[in-house]
Amino acid sequence: MLDESDDIHPLFHGAPSTTEFKKLRKRIVRATREAIEHYGMIEPGAHDKDAKPTRWLVCLSGGKDSYTLLAVLHELKWRGLLPVDILACNLDQGQPGFPATVLPEFLERMGVPHRIEYQDTYSVVMDKVPAGRTYCALCSRLRRGNLYRIAREEGCSAVVLGHHRDDILETFFMNLFHGGRLATMPPKLVNEEGDLFVYRPLAHVAEEDCEKFARAMNYPIIPCDLCGSQDGLQRQQVKQILDGWEKNSPGRRQVMFRALTNIRPSHMLDPKLFDFAGLMRGMGDPGNDSDDKIPRLR
């Protein structure tokens, strides 16, 4: 995509012309496109000229991650690489002091189709969560239910979220340390009702890159004061651990993330995923490290 004023989406007007920013933007776009293709987020036949356009509900919180998501998806669509209609959506949850005019004004100025929905989930969270407990779980559940409803009302096939690589890693370690299971946020899933996809196209993008991108573009970032104001959150503790590892061994986050994409059930401990009882001598090739000859997954 050329960066001439008449050949660029308004979301990219005023983009820095430095080599460093161009490399950053290219890296984010490439990683997003890679995730979309790798996890099959574009439905079969979507590229056909006669196909009915797929519609995505792109959730915009006003944070650096969701701005990056919105901009990159529009760039891919602008390039003809993303055959979907994009509807940006902000759910105003009634948080005290939330600047309710920032996102509508920004989206209008950018010419981005959008829907702003007001639902006072903040009062519900404050009423239901005991003092001293974290708000995030209930807040997320209420937010997700409203987003699913909006997606159905708008004829969208997917709810698209701005979670990035570091969110996925942090969730993995939270489940490991506190939940006793190996699980994280998948890049693609189907909701419990079975009628909507949930996509995370920034799954391969580093949080640091989202931060640099949104700041460089001078997007009007809105902090999350509801959960971010609480001290001692498990996610913050995990983030600090990962920050320490990354400081001592640069690149550690990417190595750990790559491990999540390279899982060998035969070398774990879950008999529901691998038939250990059916494993017999002579089934494998000692000189071959592949799993070609071991029992198939159940």
C-alpha cells in the first residue's frame, strides 16, 4: 500500500516516515496476516467475487492493542488481502470517568463504520464482587456476553479481539501457576452457543510492538482503570516474572511462545490426549524423533 494521501486509509494519515516505523508496521502486518492464514480465520470461499461478504465485529476498548488491531485489519483490507467487512464496536461499561466521546469522535474522523453500545456492567461488577477480590473475571464475562449479542444483531460471523502474544503467554502461565492446567487463549475458537467465531489476529504480535505503533500514530489511548487500578493481580505478577526472564535472556518470550505452537502430546502426561496404555515396544523407530509410528491421539 502506498502512503500517498489519496491512497491510504485515514487510520494511517500522519504515519511517521522513519525507517524504524516502516519496519515496525511491516512486522505487525506480516505477523497479523500470518496468524489469520495459519489459523484459518478467513472462511472458505470468502475471496470469491460472488460470495456474500463476511462481517467481523472488531472490539475496540481504546487501548493500544485494539487500536493496533483496527489499523492493521484495515490495512489488510485496503490491500485486498482481507475479504471481510469490518464493524468497530466499543462497549462503554459505565466506568466512572470513562471518556465516552473519545472513541466515537475518533471513529467518525477516521471514517470507520462503528457501533457504540452503553451497558452499565461496572455497577454489576462492583455489587457482585466481594471486597478485596479482582473484578476481571466477572467484568470479562459480562463484556463478552454483550459483544456476542451485538455481533448477532449486526449479522457478524466473528468477534475479533486485540489480545497479543504476551496476553497469550501470560494466560498460559496463569493457568499453569493458579489453574493447574496447560491452556491459554486460542487464536481461534467457537463460542459456547456455537454460532460465532472468536478471533485473535494479533496472536503473533508482541505487546511492545503494539505499544510503539499506537504511540507513534498518536492514537487517543484510554487506560483501563477498572481492573488496572487493582494491586496484586495475578496477571501483573506473571507479567513481572516474564519481564524478569526477558531482561535476563532477551528473546525468551518468543521462545516460550514458539513452544506453545510445538506441542508433543506423547511427551506430556495427559492420557486423554495420548494413548500411553496402547504404546508398545517396536512401534517407534529409535532413530527417528518424529511421532509417525506412535499411537494416534484419541
